[in-house]
Amino acid sequence: MPCSITELCEKDVIDIKNGNLLGKVCDVEFCSEDGRITALIIYGKQKFFGLGKEEEDIKIPWCNIVVIGKDTILVNCELPHHSSGRKNNSFRGIFNQ
């Protein structure tokens, strides 16, 4: 089934190991010699007003893509564990006593 880069970027990427939504495809990496896509790139989350990045970009090698469906892309890969970005959450002390 043919798929354009634009169509790839509209799909949610889900890690099948834990069911987490990783985000949407933002870019692709390809081999300039033969034109094959070698990886999907999901940009890391931005901080407030887009100043700096809260998380690193996620690069998913093509070999770790399990299936590309109509609405989602399922992947199976080890990704670095990221914090939720709530390091200074004032409610943390109330709920985690």
C-alpha cells in the first residue's frame, strides 16, 4: 500500500511494548544512494514558548516498525526513559506523601 511522507506525518506512533503514544512522525531519514527510508523521527517536546527542548528527538529505525496502519504506526524499540516534564510540580508533595 503506497504512503506519502505527508500521510506518515498524520499517523500516531505507538510503542507496542507499553502502549505509549510517542507522538507523530515529524521527519524521515533516508539513504541518499537508493532512496530507502531508514528511520522515522519524532521531535522531542518543546518547553514553554518553544524555548529549548524538554525531551530529545526520538529516532526509530525502519527495522523496528512493526506495522503501518491506516491511523497509527506500531513500533517495537527500546527508547530512553524520559521524565514527564513535571520536575517542579507543586502538587507532587500533596499527592505523593
